[in-house]
Amino acid sequence: MENFRNYYDILGVSRESSSSDIKQAYRKLARQYHPDLNPGDQAAEEQFKLVSEAYTVLSDDEKRAQYEKFSEYWQQEGFKKGQGKSVVGDLFGGRISLEDFGFGEFPDFNVFVDQLLNRRTPTRRGDTATGNGYGSESPRAYQTSPTRDPRDAEADLTVPLEKAFRGGRERIRLEDGRSLEVNMPAGMVTGQRIRLRGQGVGGGNLYLRIQVDPHPFYTLQGNDLYCRVPITPSEAALGSTIDIPTLDGPVRTTLPQGTQTGQIIQLAGRGYPIGREHRGDQIVELEVVVPTGLSDREKALYEELRQTERFRPRADLL
């Protein structure tokens, strides 16, 4: 069949693959071919669109079932010879589901998948129709006008913690290849949904499902931020003034003499937003870190300290 696409081959998975396997394969390929990582590479952009289209279909149980039925049908000898007639103009002009007629009504695969994804509508048949249900210009001539039946859609959006905290305007690329500029609210959390009016199917709404990326330094628990900050033995023993990273920038904090590993510092109001006016706290756990590479001078000073110090941490154990 003309322009048939094997979505399983495109994603490199088998027909028996689970939804989890399909999602994992998609994410790997999406990273590989993402236009932002391949600027100016037209081939990578086209492959990204194919990968996104394949995932959009196979990740939805209903769409996947329709696709597999269609795949079985087009391989039949009669369909390969083009025996099915076309009533695509009637199909797109009304609200007929794919189950309401035979797959022979589709002249090629592109028309089938466009209807499956409710993506575009064909031009209406005119006086110069060629008999295939389309105008005379091309059997792939489409209008960008919205469909008559707007539907809401959802898409996943993964954001780094700093961006989720600050919000602001951001240009994002959706799984279907579209690029949108979005005004992101501050204080986004995993599981939150953001509505984009008119960006769904046929003029419906698009809901972005937010996933905040794990951070290498901060851990978000509720509205409090947890982190671990290393300090030197001298800072711990003598006390010191250190800079602690926060989402707002470094905050200078005084350590008391004799600071221990595991000791907690609570930075009030430096956590994650609670509504528009309040924030949680940043909980800082201190960790005394012993150096592993010492200069000769440092070794001599540590040796001198060992000879003179009176501290015996194991005295009660012996």
C-alpha cells in the first residue's frame, strides 16, 4: 500500500511490546532525533516527526487497536490492488468513526492516520474532482481549518526543577512536533496539569501534564526542599561562615563551633511556593567531609594536631 508506515519498526519494538517498552523506546529515539539537539538537520527532524507519530498511535490502546486492524486489512490482496472506493469527503465532513465503515474507504495510509489522529481535514470535493474524493490539485491537499468536533488532548512535559520553580515564558516542543510558546506558572509540581486554550484537537484545549525532573542537589518533599551540604573539618571544629545554595541564589550562613555531620540548618521561606504568598523551608543537612589529597604542609599540621588534641571520641567504648 502506498506510504504505509510500520510504527513498530520505526520505534524498534515488536507487536507484542508493552506500553512501557514502547514509551522507553520512544524516549530514547526522541532524544536522539530531537530538533533542538540536531539544529539544521532536516533528516533528523523528519525522523523525529515519524517517531512522534508512531508513539502517538501505539501509546493509545484504542488507536493502536485501530492501527493493527488496518495493518491486517491493507496486507490483503484485494486492498493492495486498490479495490476499495473512497468516500473520504463524506467521512471528514461528518462525525463517522473508523468503525462505521470498511478500511477500503481509505485511498492511502496518510488519509487513514490523519483521520485516526483527527489531525487535518481534506479539501472539499469540487467540480474538478478526479474521482478519488479530492480536488484536482493533489490527493494530499489539506486545509488547516479546525474540525467540527473539537476535542481536548493531553501531552507530557518534563521540566527541570529551577524552571518549575521560577515559571515564565518558555518555548516547548510537543510530541507531535509542534512548537509553542507557553507562559508557565511558578511553583509547578509533578502531576499538575496546565491548560492551553485552543491548542488541542480541532480547536479543543491542550492539557500539559507536568513532570519535574529529579535534581542532583535538591529533593522536594511537599513544599520543603532538602539538600546536603559538605563542610571541611576545620569549618566544623572552629565554626565558619559559608554560602548555602538555594533556588534564589546563595545564602550566607554561620556555622557554630563543633558542627557535626547530620546537623540540620533550617532556612525559613527558602523552599517551594505555597500559593502566591508563602513558601516552604529549605532543610540543610551538614556533612563533614575529610580531604583525601593532602599537601605536605597540611599533613604536617594534621600530625601536629593529632599530637596535641585532647578529644577522644572512643573513650567510652574501651
